[in-house]
Amino acid sequence: MLLASGWLPELHICSNVKRKHAFSIGEGMKRGAIMNKDIDALFLSHGGGPLPLLGDPGHRDMVDQLTAIAARISRPSAILVISAHWETSVPMVTAHPTPSLIYDYSGFPAEAYRIDYSCPGEPVLAGQMVRALEQAGIPAQLDDQRGFDHGLFVPLKLMYPDAGIPCVQLSLKRSLDAHEHIAIGRALQALDYDGLLVIGSGFSFHNMPEFFRAGSPQAADARNQAFQEWLFQTCTDPQLSEPQRADRLVHWAQAPHARFCHPREEHLLPLHVCYGLAEKPSETYLSARILGKASGLFYWPSNRTAECV
């Protein structure tokens, strides 16, 4: 059952799993494209720098959201993260077996620079990714030096604090072209890697000045709400065909207040990669207020996962 237009839940899970505060999107709907093997896709809003790990009250909803989704989905065998904080001319994939962390933020307490997340890399997966992209006509390269930025280690430290799951990170293209990022996701459908979780780590609202603007937030919140509702409908509505859904995402800047919510689109485009991989409606949505702003999470389970939950 699709939610009525104009309403978004706060910290509710919508999926085909029946439990308190749960609701279904497209229950019993005809499935769209079949994702290869058992690769799940998840777009999440990763918050402000290291603040989710420092006990910041403006991130309590987000912490609850990520721990909830991690508890609900199968533990992955490996994780691929598309981070909003890495842009290159062609897609690059981390290939170091023991990556370091990149503390790509400034002005925080000393403990923010002592955060540890010593997960291993996965060079075999990285090589598969480059081959899949190149076979789809997308030039790509391995990077055997780069570590993991906070777009990876902040959400994963909340979701999988043991740091025992191998990870790789994929860059955005510096062009920030929406169509190209959907194509990257489609190319990744060729991956032959059971149990893989693909995470688009960005933010469904990313207007930095608005997070900290003094005064009444009602007008800004109304504009953000309109965009979040558009994004929710675009990603979840089973009545949309996949060409229609892809077209809406390609032309996302035409959505209500799109450029207010995303003056620059690097925090939105990880979602496009996830959608390109899934090519079907998202079946699970969670919303939370992060730094006072409504934001969302979308999950596309593989057919195997959908049958198990």
C-alpha cells in the first residue's frame, strides 16, 4: 500500500515486514528489473561529519535509523560505498587491502580524529567493479592508495561497529551528471558477488547554510518537505514505469525546490547509482530529522533478501 501523497513518516519503516510502525510499499506488486545474485542497495543520509559518532543530539534520529535498518537486513558479505565525498574524472575504486581512514573534516574535537574503523578492503571486488564498468563502456580505475572517508566510516561504525565486513569505496564522477551515475549503477548489475550490500552515502537534504541558519525554520522546512515528498514518490511509487522513474531522477533539478535542497548535487547522486543497480521501486523507506531537517533512507532488497525478511 503506497502512502498517500503529501505525508512522510518520522522514523517509520515501510517494507513488506509486518511489525509495529511498519507499512508496505507496493505490497504484492509486480517486480521490476531483477538485480543480479543477491546484491542489496541502500541510500542513506550520513549526517554532519563525525557528529553522529560524537553523541550530537541533532543526530539521534539518524543513529536510531541506521541501527534499525542494520538489524533488519541480512549481514552482508562485503560492502561497496558510493560516497558523496570523493569525486574523480572517471570512476575510481579503492583497492588497498587494509585502507586507512581519511578524516575529511575540520574544526571538531580531538576525539573526532581518533575514530577507528579498521575494516579490511576487498581488492577482488574492486577488480570486478572496474571490469564491469569498462565492459559497459565506462572507463574506470583502481586506486590502491586511497583510504576511506567519513561517508563510509561514519554510517558503517553505527551499522556494523565490529568493522569485520570487507569494504570498497567508489567515487562519483566529477561531472555530477545524473544520467551517467544511473548508468554506473546499471553497469554494476553485472557483478558476480553474493551477499554484497551497495550503499549510496549522501544526504537527501544538503543545503549547508540552512542547517545553521538562525530564526524561524518553517519556510525552509516547507520547501524541504516538498522535495522529500517528490523524492519519496519517485523512488517508491509502483505505478511509475522504470523509464519514467529514471527520467524523473535524471531531471531531478525540476523537482519542487530541488536546488534549494541541493545547491550542488554530490550528496544526492549516490542515490542515482543505487537506483541504477536496482531499477525497481524502493521497498523500504525511513525518515529522520538530522540537524533539524527531514531526510530519508531508501532500501532496495535483492529478490533473495525480499523473500527472507
